[in-house]
Amino acid sequence: MSCYLCLATCVYLSDVTREAFNDDAIVQPIQPYQARKVYVCPGCESRIDPGVGHLVVVPAGAPDLRRHWHRGCWFKEQRRMGSVGGG
């Protein structure tokens, strides 16, 4: 996913995105050496710069809604939604 696409689609969580994340999601950790692009975390609307470890969350039923999250923001979102275990 390119930076420009991510910046355009990750700023706010839509209702569709929230519904997709209520289902099972694949959560993949990205190590700092793997992070080569700028993304915007949908949890805090801040940048995830290259070289910063984070998570890629892919809803099981909607892989096109893949988002890059700060680890803390993802776990906070999981607590807010009432999920146990953070993903």
C-alpha cells in the first residue's frame, strides 16, 4: 500500500472498518527494519515513520481494509471494542 493511498484512507475509522475489525483479524508485527514507508495510524491519526515498528491489521473478511497501527493504539482500540488479547 503506498503512502498516498494510506494517507487518504487511514485518517478516520469508518463504520465499515469498525465492523470488519469486530471479526477476526490477522495482526502482523512489522519490525523497525521492515518499516520502509510513511503510514498514518487510524487510532491516533499520527504518522508512523520509516524505521518504526508497528502492526499491520488485516480484517479476515476484508483484506482491502488493511491498516498500519502503532502497537499501543491497536491495543487501546481492542480494549475500547471489548476484545480480549488485542488481536
